[in-house]
Amino acid sequence: MSVNSHKYGVLTSYNCTWFFERGFTDKKGDCLRVSRPFYHNAIRPGVSGDIGIKFNIISAFLGIVLLSHHNWFHASPFSTPTETPKHSPKSKQKDYDVKILNTGEFTLNECIANGRIGSVVRGNLWGHKNVIFKLKDLTKESWKDDELKNEVSVYKKLESLQGKVIPDFIAYVKIWDMFMGIVISDCGQQTQEGEFVSLKQDCLRQFHDQGLIHGDVRARNFVKNSENKVFIIDFGFTQPCNDENIKSEELESCKY
């Protein structure tokens, strides 16, 4: 499934072509305007044969091109049209329940990665700028729902480590009845294998002290910010563990 915010669109079959215009209104939700069909074998009155066919389709495409002299036409397929409100919800206590987002509450700006669960998108939510949305398509692979729920539970358990060892948790969200996901702070770029080993192990020790093992300590699940501070991410396989031998093995695997 692909989501975009283009203002204009074209749908063509073997027989005809339709043109679409997205309309934005003050009411909740947007509307989609659809042109009459332009039949490929239609002949414009007063014009004969092939000229009539070409005129019909070419004029239709020319019309849509002229109409599309807007920034919308070149918008990112993940961008959303409405400006994000400047203020966060009033409650200062973190909420780990699902929040159903309205269009005006967020913007999705660019897809930066495609992970095992779904897409990783940079955007804005409430007053939080340039945060990370980790989104799962609700129509696909329901087993991934459990991983996402597990990740939310880990953020809740490790709230004291947020912003220190793991990203800050911002919200657990549902968007357009099509995506479920989490929103977290952007803690930087993925690390490389063999890089920042001691810092990765320090992160993992604090993780282990909470009675958990991460379960997938590959280099891509550690990120570093501009100050070379390292954070650990992606808790789909995280589980409780008090076996010190297993914890030691996981620490050792950070070297590779």
C-alpha cells in the first residue's frame, strides 16, 4: 500500500482515462473529485478519425499538467498537507495507549528506511519536530502486531532510560485506519560493525540491569548522534532474562 498527498492523479485503463483532484475542506477528512471518463475511442464532434482520438487524450493530459503548477505536484509521497499544531497534549505523563491521529496533528516528510516491521519515516507530531515514525501496514502480516506491542511495552518498562540509552518514546499511534506505529525521538545514524563497541556494551549493560535481553544486537540497531552518543533501538525481540550467561553472550556479540 502506498500513501501520498499529491493534489492531482491519473488513472488509465485500456478503454478510458480519469483525472482526480484532491480537495481540502474545513470539514474532517478530504474529498476526491473525479473527472468524467475520457474514452480512448471517443471522437470529438466535428473532427474525424484519429485526430479526434488524439485531441481528446492530449487535451486531457495537457489540462492536468497545466493545473499541476503547484508545489503539491512535487510533494514527497509521505508528506501531509496540514501544518502540525505547535503544542503537545497537556498531560506531561507519558501515555503508552494507542492514539488515533487526525490529519492536522502530524506531518510525514520522508521515508528514511524500510525495516522488518514496516517503514521508518521522519516527520513531526504535535510540538515534536523531526521525530521518527516506525509504521506498520495494518493490512499485512498481523504477526508483526505483537512485535510492535512488545516494543511499546519495553519503552514503558525502560522509561528511566529514555533519552539516555534508548530514544524518547513520544506516542503509540494509529493513522488513517491503515497504519499502526510508534513515534520516537531521532537519535542519529546507524552505527557500523566494530564501531563504538565499548559504548554499545555500556548501553546494553544498562539494558540488562533492567532484567531484559535485547535479542538482536546487530550494528544497525545502535545509532549515534552528532556528539557520538550511542543509543540502542528496535525492541521487537526483547524479552525478560535473568540468566547472566545469556547476557554475557549478548555483550560479546556487540563486538562483531
